[in-house]
Amino acid sequence: MAIVSPERLAEVFVEVADTLVDDFDLVEFLQMLTSRTAELIGVPAVGLLLADAHGHLQVIAASDEATWLLELFQIQICEGPCLDSYTTQTPVVNADLRTAADRWPTFAPWATAVGFQSVHALPLRLRAKVIGTLNLFGTQVGGLEPGDVKVVQALADVATIGLLQERAIHHGDVLTEQLQHALTSRVVIEQAKGALAQAHDIDVDQAFELLCRYARDHDLRLIDVARTIVTDPTSISDLTRT
């Protein structure tokens, strides 16, 4: 685990809580959560899945493209640590992917083939209610000490409390609507990433960083910048010009 000062840890929790305000954007909030988790724990890849209205997990945020594809793969094959954590409502910690073929015969070999050796999956939960999972992938075996798990679970719990509170205030409709909005937004963001990658001859991870930085520097919502790139790229020529 990366050595984190108490001050930095406090700053991250304040940032997470402060983001959960009226009209917060679900995609941006969860993307921020994955980024801060990776930073605090010192893991190379973090993904986050939320359950839709039918209880099916959907990929909402990931630290990079490889992690996004890995999360999608789990959902498609209905196998993996994230699904286990969600269905059992318990953490999967320090699972060695090199020896996990009996547990995940399809997922484990695929994950090791793309460079990961360990995985950790923690439920987004409030008491008996689980709404998704926060997932960490490592390039080395092990990696999470008990203190690491507490930090990650605390981040996941704060996010869960905020999301469930928002849903309770609005009689149960908002979270479902936000999830659908998030899924729709991801399509637009992926299209914008592709357009930027092609325009600048860079990979999609670099394109996403370019997109995020522009939104942050200009105090704009990520989805609004992405939508503009897709519908009217000439209006932000300083970002889309080749």
C-alpha cells in the first residue's frame, strides 16, 4: 500500500462527500472514486460496477481501458471476483489469479494473460443492501493489508450511503434514473474518446485523460464536453484539432 498521510486521506473523504451534492453526475463521481482509490492504495487498476434495476451488474467506471474491458469480460462470462463479491456481499481480498483457475476457470487465465496477478473486490453496501462492487487489480500477488481493506471499504461505504440517501430522498427513483443516465453517458464518452484518439493519434487512455483535463480546466461537466466533441467538434477546436 502507498504511504498516505492522514491529511491526504481526510482530503479524499471530504472530496467524496462534497461531490455528493444536488445534481451530482454519477459517472464523474464514480470515476473520481476509482481514481482516488488507485492513488491511495497504490494499485494500477480500479473498476466499479453498479447493479441496475434488475440486479444485473453494469460497468460504470474504470481507471483505464484495460480495466474497463476486464470488467466487461466478467459480466459477459458471468464469472469472476466482482460477481462473487456482489452475490455473497463479502470482500474478495488478495486472490491470487495465477492459482485461481479452479475458482474462475475462464476469468483467471484471461486476467493473468493481460498482466494482472491479484484481485480484490469489495461490495458497495449499507448493512444488508449491496448496490455494486469496487474492484482493484494488481500486477503483483497480494498487496492489501487489513488497513488497506478498511480504507477501500470505507470509501465504498461512503459512496453507497450517499447514493442510497439520494434514492431515499427521491422515493427510490433517482438511483435507477442516474444509472441509466450513466450508461447512456458512457456511450457518448466512449465515442468522444475514440474521436480524440483518432484526431491526436494517441491511445484511448490518453484521450480520456485529455478529455478529463479539459473538462476540469474549464470547469465543465465531463459528459457535456464529450457530447460537444461528438456533435460539434469544431466548437472546441483547441481540443479536437489535429
